[in-house]
Amino acid sequence: MTTDEAEFDVVVAGSGAAGMTAALTAAHRGLRAVVLEKTDRFGGSTARSGGGIWAPGNEVLRRAGVRDTPEQAAAYLAHVAGGGVPEASRAALLAHGPDMLALVRASTPVDFAWVPGYADYYPEAPGGVAQGRSVEPVPLSARVLGAELARLNPPYLPAPEFVTITQADYRWLSLGTRHPRAILTAALVSARAARSRLSGRRQLSMGQALAAGLRAGLASAGVPVWLGAPMTGLDVTGGRVTGVVVTREGRPGLVRARRGVLIATGGFERNEEMRRRYQRPPIGTEWTTGSAGNTGDGILAGEAAGAALGLMDDAWWGPSIPLSGGPYFCLAERSLPGCILVNAAGQRFVNESAPYVDAVHAMYDADSPAVPHIPAYLVFDQRYRNSYVFAGMPPRKPLPRRWYRAGAVFRGASLAELASQIGVCSAGLAKTVARFNEFAEAGRDEDFRRGESAYDRYYSDPRCRPNPNLAPLARAPFYAAKIVPGDLGTKGGLRTDERARVLRQDGTVIPGLYAAGNASASVMGHSYAGAGATIGPAMTFGYLAALDMAGSA
Ligand SMILES: Cc1cc2nc3c(=O)[nH]c(=O)nc-3n(C[C@H](O)[C@H](O)[C@H](O)COP(=O)(O)OP(=O)(O)OC[C@H]3O[C@@H](n4cnc5c(N)ncnc54)[C@H](O)[C@@H]3O)c2cc1C
């Protein structure tokens, strides 16, 4: 079909979790849908991601025996997302997340498993669940995609060929050989790799499995995905959005939408101008791990059609190391015992094991401009380096020279030498380490309570006593990694209602226009409920948009 004559019931811009789930739902409601993708690969940040999904009360969690109730989940989300997020949107997420996941399981080859113990990020808050409410894709054969595999956006951290690692594996692998579960997990991952290699069958995991599964579901349902087909604007007739202006094969065209258009074009993490306009300095595009195509196109198109914007100052932040090959988003690294995060004065300023969004908010919220928290430094000793995986490097292995040359990591024979290398106050660092080492011996962090939350302890060393997140920094040489405010993408965008319909400033609906995922202002507000709290809502509001277009919301 040529673009000039194209007409569908539902036109979706963006082939990430939000867009593909919406198109899949529309097709299963008997609508004709198309997905337009700007880049020559499908999957966006979703394909690069951990593929975790936060959807309380879903059938996979129930089957795994996670104890939860709708009332508990509602209390938790109200506490976490705060008053800025309408109650109706929070309720819609919780009511429809389980149906959305059931549809994806029934109409694609991807299945899901509970991530055991990956606690909600505030498990001690009202309604929080320490066992965790996250599910992740079960490894999936790459064959489900056939030739389309070549067009799957690559993962953020590629594993060696035939090696498949899940989120649940990563928790234990980060412990090197410090725990029997770590050794067992390494053996299972090796056995899985050997099976794959022998059979010649690659297995996909995490975000690769999610994006591949959704794409395969679209293929089965006969939904076309047009690659290299950017939406460049919206077609508006009589106040209603009636289609999308697209460039395809170098030619502009119009794709008409009988029922509606869904903006699922991701965030604006790769748009330098928008980041500077909306976000606090220092900011740019070099510290994000989001997908290259996410330049805010859908947000700008929606705004031009009269949409209100929200949460543009915020992002799915995370402390990151600016390595030579790109930013490294720290998870286990800053939570495992034997490291501290310090500012220019050599002082700690946050619980190092805190949820990643909170840790970066603390980086931006320095009390005094004279003592910035950006960059911060993650300081650790040789015991820590000998014990745990660091940014993908096995324990004991020397960190690559190129990281030192890039000024991303440093090493000093003493704390004083390290402090002078990183330009941090030497007396301040010595005092901080001495105080922290006392906390580690006592097992109690008097300053930031690190290790007290079940969330902190997800990435911890159970063999480290008395507190699995605290160990002294005592064994030279000492190391520091530069820490900048990275992100997984932005979370501000078009304001929407509980049916994913785009709203104007006065709260009225723009007929025919929907938004989901990072192109929309997040239902999480300024927070992050738990692992999967970006993809879970992206898929659920994509699903709800399609139901609304089908007239069955
Ligand atoms: C390394 C990493 C790990 C992560 N892990 C998790 C996790 O485990 N759980 C979780 O919840 N979140 C995670 N995230 C965040 C999550 O991946 C994103 O928030 C989510 O995938 C966004 O989904 P989306 O559908 O809104 O956008 P995306 O998946 O980014 O898809 C948007 C698509 O729109 C396309 N596009 C842009 N402009 C246009 C245009 N003009 N026309 C057509 N197409 C366009 C883009 O090229 C892209 O393909 C992670 C992110 C990263 C980078």
C-alpha cells in the first residue's frame, strides 16, 4: 500500500511497548491498525531495557503466590505517585494492568515470570510489597521473529552470543562468587548458553524478548509495522485529529485514522534543545541510555495540536558512570557493601542504595551551590573490587585502561591520593570514610539508614554481616567512579486522562488523539513505584487507548 492512499482505523506512531501493545489490542478488537516507526529498527527503549513490568495483581504474580490486594496496591500507588496524579488514572492503571498482561500472554509468544524478591521501591510505605510486584519476560527463542530479528533494536548491554541473562539472574551474578546462589546462577546461565550454542538457537531475554514477542504478535495479527517512517505532524480536521503526516521512502504522505491516533513516540531524552529548555543544568543528551530516536517528536506534535504538557522537568533518572563507550546505569554497584557516594566536599549526601530516581533528585538538590553533588564519586576499596562485578567487569579483573583515560574511573594508593585525583576535599573524604566504617562495624547507618529497607537489600551481599549493604572501606588501593545524572528516558509529556486521551490545558479532550508511554506525563508523577513502573503503565495505557478507540473502554 502506498502512503498517499493509506487509511486505517488506528494509527500508532512509535514501536515501543506502548505502541505495539496498543496496535495488538486494536487488532484483537477487530480494528485495522498500523505502526509507524521513525528509525530503521523497531522496539525503541523497550528493546534496550530490562523488560520488567510493574502490574500489581496480574495472573503471573497470583500464580507465583505474591500476596496482594487491589486495596493494598491502590494505597501504595496513591502514596508513591502523590496528589499530582489524578486518582482516576491511578485506578485505571491498577484495574487494567492485569487484563493487558493477559492479552499479551494470550496473543504473543512471550510469557512472563515473577522477579523473586525485587521489592517495590518503597516496600515499607502503606501497601508496599517487599516480595515485589514485577514480572519479566521468560527467555524467548529468537526464531519467533524470523527475518525481522535483524530489525530489532539492539540491547543496551549486549551479552556474548548465545548468552542469555534475565533480571533475576543479574541480581545474583553481581555477587561474583560470594554466595552459593551466585555460583549456582552462573552455572545455570552457562548451561543455558551451552544449550543455545549446541542447538544454534539464540534466546532473547529482558527487553529484547518483550519487543520481539510483541512484534511477533503483531505479525500474527496482520498488523503492518512501517520502519523508517517518521510521523512529522498530525492531520487535524474540524478540531479532531484525523491522521498523521508521515515520510515514507523519502516522500511525505498522509495516513488517515478513522478511530484515532496514538502518540507512542517515547520521551525527549535525545533532544538537546528540549532538555535544556525543560530540565535543570547540568543536562544534555550524553548521559541517557534511552533509544536514539526518542527526540520528543510526538510531544511537539501534540503540543502543536493544543495539548497540555506535564512533568517535563523530570526523568527516569539513575546515577550513571560516563564510560568511554557511553553511560553505564548503576544498579547493584552502588548498593553492594564497601562503597559510598560522595560530593565535592567528600561527604555522603544520600542513601547509596536508594531508588535510582531519588538518588539523582538528591544529586540535583544540593544544599549549597558551593558544594555540588554533580559530579559525585562512588568510592570503593580493593575488597569490594575483589568481591563483586563492577559495570560488567568480573571481580578482581583490572578495570579497563580506557575508563581511566576517559576520566570515568580513578585509582589511588591511599584515600588522600584518590581525593587529590578526583578533586574532592581530602580531609572531608577521610572523615566520611572513618565515620562510615564505624557504621559498617556496628551494622547501622546513622546518617542515611542504608540497608534498612527491603528494597536496599535486594542488591546486597547476604554474607556481609551485620548489615548486608555496609562494609568498611579499608583495603588499599582505593577507587572512585565518576557519577553523573543519567536516565532511562524522560517521563514528561502530553497530559492524558484515564482512557489515554490527550487533554488540553483546560482539561478538555482533543478528539481522536491519544498518548501512552514516555510521550505522556507519567502516572507515576515524580516517583517510581517499582521495577517495571515505566513499561507497565506504557503498555496499560496503550491498551486502554486501543479499547477506547474500539469503543469498549
Ligand atoms: C537500559 C534500560 C533499561 C530499562 N529497564 C526498564 C525496566 O526493566 N522496566 C521498565 O519499566 N522500564 C525500563 N526502562 C525504561 C523503559 O525502557 C522505557 O521507559 C519504555 O520502554 C518506554 O516505552 P515507550 O513505548 O514509551 O517508548 P520506546 O520504547 O522508546 O519507543 C518509542 C519509539 O518511538 C519511535 N519514534 C520516535 N519519534 C518518532 C516519530 N516521529 N515517528 C515514529 N516513531 C517515532 C522511537 O524511535 C522508538 O522506537 C529501561 C530503559 C533503558 C534504556
